[in-house]
Amino acid sequence: MKNFSALLLIVGLFVSGCQPSETAIQTAMAQTQAANPTSTFTPIPPTPTVTPTETPTITPTITPSPTPDLRIIQLDPKEFLLQKSDLPLDAKYYLPNEQWISPHHNEEIIGGWEVEKGREYIAETGRIDGWWVAYKRGADTVIAPEEIYDNVIMYKTAEGARIVIMKYEDSRVTEEGYTEIKNPPNIGDRTRAFTKKTMQSSGENRVYYMIAFSYRNYVHIVDGWGWEHEVKPEYIENIASVLLAKLQAATLSNP
């Protein structure tokens, strides 16, 4: 407002037609400057731009599953058949004649079973071939099974051998009258054990004790038979362990 009044004073002097004196002009100028003091400008600092910190993306570490070992044994099953030298010497086991040992081919499986069932079994398991043998005890002064039997079978894959143990060995109980043993010994990849007793007229039992186990693409079925006091489970288990060791020592091949 003071500024505006000073300006009006100067203008009024000119409009009135009178020549203003130097003193009047200086006075008006002084009033104008007094009304307009030099303003002090304080700059406002700019608001800093905050760049958000990017949260790093954590890539989960994936542990790869181990590659399954699919190698198999590609040797004639006869090479793993129970030998007389695999048995305890004191029992003097022997092979009575050539009828106590034989190959067991697929056509015999089909002929011995119902044709359709036999073919289904071979197709599902990939059975290739097998052998069986039975030895008779030659000494009467030792406690040992009267007879020892082994059936060794070769399949295309370890999965086929597993199916035999876990599925087809059920027939021991359902069809052949065996009782399955709980908590069988751990032999090979899969193991099942069975026993069967037959009461004789003397009041004593004739006993079978059987171990069926798989290792890779092979299956062994080991059986001891005799009087109940002669057939000890650990005796058959030891023989099965000897047969397993032979398989474990075999050269492996990719299927």
C-alpha cells in the first residue's frame, strides 16, 4: 500500500504540470525503496527421490533325484545256480542223479500253469530263463535239512524280479498252504520267507522253510526240507547269503 501511494505522488507531480524539484523526486524515490525492501530468498531444497530397493528374487535350489541304477546281470542263470561246493561240507550233500537238476524254460512255465496265466506271468515280469537243482544230505550225524533246493530265475529288469517277489510269491500262502514269516532276513533287494509243516503219523512234523529273494534282475528261491528239528531257518538263510554274494560279484551291464 505504501508503495502504491509513493507512485501516485510521483505521477501526481507530473500530471499537475509542475516540474518537480530534485528534492521531491529524491524523497519519492526514497519512499519507494523503503516500501520495497530487498527480499531474502531462502531456497527450499528439493525433496529427494527415493528409489525403492529391489528385493532380490531367491531362486530355490532344486536337489536332483538320484538316477536309479538300472544295470542288470546278463549272464546265463545256470552260472548262479546252487553248487555242491556252496553247501556246508559236514552234511555231505550230493546230487543223486541228473533228474535232480534241470533248466526251467518259459515254455515249461506255460505248460505247467494254465496257458493264459503262464503267458500273463511271463509278459508282466519279463522272465527270460531259469534253472533248478536239489541236493540230498549224505550224512546222518549232523543237524541239517534232508534236502536243499534252489531255483534261480533271470528277468529282463529289476522291476520284473521285484514283481515276482512282491506279487507272485503270494501264491505260496494262497495256493500252496505256506505260512509267511514276519520280519524275514534282509537278503538282496527284496526278501520273503515262508514255512509249511506236515504232521506225520509219528506225531512229528516234516517241515519246509523257504526264502525267496531278488537282486537286480535275478530271483533265487531256496528251500530246505526235513524233520522239524533238522530244518533251522538260519541254515537256509546262510545258503541264501552265499548265493547273493555270487550275484553281487557279477559284472553289470546296461539294459
